[in-house]
Amino acid sequence: MLLDVQDVSVQFGGLRALNGVSFGVQEGEIVGLVGPNGAGKSTMVNAVSGALGRHRGRISFASHDISGLAPSRIAEMGLVRTFQLVQPFRGLTAIECVTLGALYGSGTDRPTGVPAARRLAEQVLAFAGLSAAAGLACDTLNASQRRRLEIARALAARPKLILLDECLSGLNSSEIDQGITLVRAIRERGIAILIIEHMVRVMATLADRIVVLDRGEKIADGPAAEVLTDRRALGIYFGTTA
Ligand SMILES: Nc1ncnc2c1ncn2[C@@H]1O[C@H](COP(=O)(O)OP(=O)(O)O)[C@@H](O)[C@H]1O
Ligand SMILES: [Mg+2]
């Protein structure tokens, strides 16, 4: 198991955002994490990526216990995330933003020096369909370009696992199709993906397995075809799109 989440609970004051949730992601797998607003999906991404600091339970990545490690350390190990609310660095161009991602990434092939990082950033921008936007200021990009930039920044860190938190939300139908194609291409590079998305179409097309959260509890976990035909899971799942 590449990512192994065991019995994770997160408490915010009196609110239990996650309650004893366990699940895993295998190498090369696409796992969908779904559930209504407030179910605890982003909290799980925060816990796994180290953004929360403390949680109960155990999270291991590539057989290392990463509970309590700093996000930068976890990213170096090859686990990176995108943010639901994209906040591109003001004043930086798209290529500069992705070059930063390349400099702070993982792996033995980590580029040394800015020119090498910039060459990697150029390749990743091309992969994400953003070559034409390379020289544009991040904060002038449209919604679809920002989502792609966020994915490109994460990919430049050469992850083994990427956590995509609602990376397709707010996009139109053809942009979503392009996003699906991009996510598939990421997997073809051997990168495992944990994807949070409300749209059934996206989950049905992309996910190998689906984990359903509701009010901090895991209520379903199985092959996508099974979960998408489970009435209880579906009722809660569709609650998200209503
Ligand atoms: N930093 C925080 N402080 C306090 N409450 C939080 C914090 N982050 C999330 N929550 C609460 O935890 C619950 C789960 O939130 P979240 O994980 O963002 O849900 P989802 O991503 O599934 O919509 C919500 O009730 C939310 O208001
Ligand atoms: Mg969320």
C-alpha cells in the first residue's frame, strides 16, 4: 500500500471532522474521495499532507509513518496536494510558479539550480497544456488555467501520489473533459491519485475505487462500479450535487 490511513480522527473544538477513518491508495491507483460538503474530505487531505499538524491515528506513506511530519518533508517524500481554493503567487508568472514547485520537490532526479528546474517546469507546463500561458502572470489566468497550473505545480515536484482537492470544480463541460484527460495522463506516468470530486461522471470515468465519507465517518469503500450502484452511498453521494 502506497498510502495507508489507519483510524484517523480530527477534532476542531467540539466538532469531530473525521472519526476513525481508514483507507488506502495503492501504487498507480486512482481513488475517489466523495461525500457531501462538510463530510471531512479536505480535512483528510490536510491530515495526509501534513497541513493539520496533529491528528489521531496513523498515516503511512511508502511504508514510512508520516504522522506529524511537516508538509515540506512529506512533499519531499513524494506526496503532494493541490488546494481546493487556488491561490497563485501574486506577481509570479506561470513558469516561475511551476519552477518553484520543481525546486521543492522530491526524488533523486530533483533538479539542481534554477535553469534545470525551469526546464522541468517547461516540460510540465506542456504536459498540462499550459505552454502558451507560461509567461503570463498567475493571477491573470482563467479558472481552467489556474486549476491546470495548480496541478502542474504539484507535478513539478515529481510525486508518487498526488491529492487533487476539487481540481475540476467551477469548470465547464469541455474543460472538465480536458481535466479528465489530464488526470488519466498523470496516472499513465505511474503516479497514484486521490481525487475529490462531486461529479458522478468524473468518478465513474476515472476512479478505480471510491471511498465515501459522511459527517466524518467512512460509509463505503470499494470498487467504483460497486460503490456507484450502492443505494445508500449513492443517496449520500447525490446529496452533494443537489
Ligand atoms: N480549520 C478548521 N477549523 C474548524 N473547523 C474546520 C476546519 N476545517 C474544517 N472544519 C470543519 O470540519 C468539517 C469538515 O470540513 P471539510 O473537511 O472542509 O469538508 P469537505 O471538504 O468534505 O467539504 C466542516 O464542518 C468544517 O466546517
Ligand atoms: Mg473540501
